[in-house]
Amino acid sequence: MMDCGEGTQMMISKYRINTSRIKLLCISHLHGDHLFGLPGMLSSFQHHQRTEPLTIIGPPGLKEFIQVVLNLTQQYITYPITIKEIKTKERTEVFHFDDLTVSAFPLNHRIVTYGYFFEEKSNVRKIKKEVVQQYQLSVDEIRQVLKGDDVIRKNGEVLPNDILTLPDSPKRSYAYCSDTMYDEKLTDWIKGVTTLYHEATYLHDMVEKAVERKHTTSKQAGLIAKKAEAGKLIIGHFSSRYTDISELVAEAKEEFECVYAALEGSVFSV
């Protein structure tokens, strides 16, 4: 889960999300609209008798915030929680699953803020079913194939790995760039990302306000996606002044073609 603002629990209930599947919670920064839903959610997990471990990652001060709220409210948590505070000036791996790595990188906002990059690990080679019988491959030879090696038979015949295996599917990735002003430095850290989420608080006619408050315009979000050679761009964090979000999408599309709005309940394929 990315960030945990007020109302998170209501959205979890509305969209029937299985909370036991939430293993990792990444907090971008300590502004309330990204954090104030966290104590209540941790408490709800306890009430629902959660036993699965939970890891929470975020900027310095996160651990103190959680501990103070839980202590003052005398809320006892019995399921395992690991809180990891980040300090990095580069893209740095901060967590990993069996098939996924999670990295953090600094964003340019009013307080310490981090973006997150999720990337699939290299897939294990998949062997073509028909070649096992065709070449009468032994168990040891199959292991070689799955490691990516060619097979060398006793008679010297070489079976190239690429004729024995299916083509690799491209690794998918997702970058989450929450509150930040326009900063081209981050394009190096998210280069080639499959799906990019980037804040787009204002239309570009309010670029001076965006700079003042260290936010991004929709045009600038499109520029970041283009420079990062992203596959698709999802924009969000819209100012409440806008009732027609299609304006922001249209402006981002002036710089980058494949743009979507992060509206409540939307589902996107990475």
C-alpha cells in the first residue's frame, strides 16, 4: 500500500480489499493527507485479529509518530510490525519480496519525501514442453536449461537455450512519485518504468503556485513521463479547485500520449 491518508479504511471496505494481503506499507512523507489514516488502520488490523507481519517504510520521524499515537491511546498491537526509516540521496533498495524489489528515491517537496520504485525480478526461464520429449532431456539437462545455460550432449551436440525455452516476458515496474515539484533528476531513477504515477496538482497556468508550494503541474508530469520513457502515466493529487479532471489529463497529453487520471476506484494494468 502506498501512503495512508484519512478515509483509507472506508475505501478498503468499499472496494472489498483483503487487508491480510497488505504486507508492506510505504509512506512517502509525514504530511497528514498521506499519514493520518495509519494509526486507525493499525488499530483495525488488531481488532480483526491480524497475525501476519507488517512492514512500514518511510522517512525519519515515522517510528516516533506511530509510537506516540499508540502509546497515548494505549493501543496494544500483538501482530509483528517492522518500521524502517529511510535516509538516502539516491535510488536505494529498501525491501524485497520473492519476485519483487522495492527501492526508494528522494523527491523535492517541502519536507523530506520519498518516491518508490517497484520492479519484478528476472523471471526463471520457462522450458518448452515439447522439447523435453523431443530431445529426451534428462533431469540435469532440464536444470541447465532453467538456469539459462545451453545443453551440451555427450556426443558434442549443442542445444542452444533459446530454442529450448520460451521468450522472456518483459519485467514490469511501477514508480510512485507523490508530492514533489518538477525535478528532472528523478527521471534517471525511473528510466523505462512500465507505469508511472506522478502528482499533477495544478494546470500549468498556475506554475508559479506549483513552484511556491513545491508541487507539479500536469504539463510537467507529462514531461517527466516523456523524459523517463515511461510506458504509461497516471496523474493524481489534483487541487480541489478543479471539477473537470479531463483538463489536467488533456494538458499532460500535450507532452505524453498515454495518460490516465487516478480517480477513486480506478484499476490499471501495470
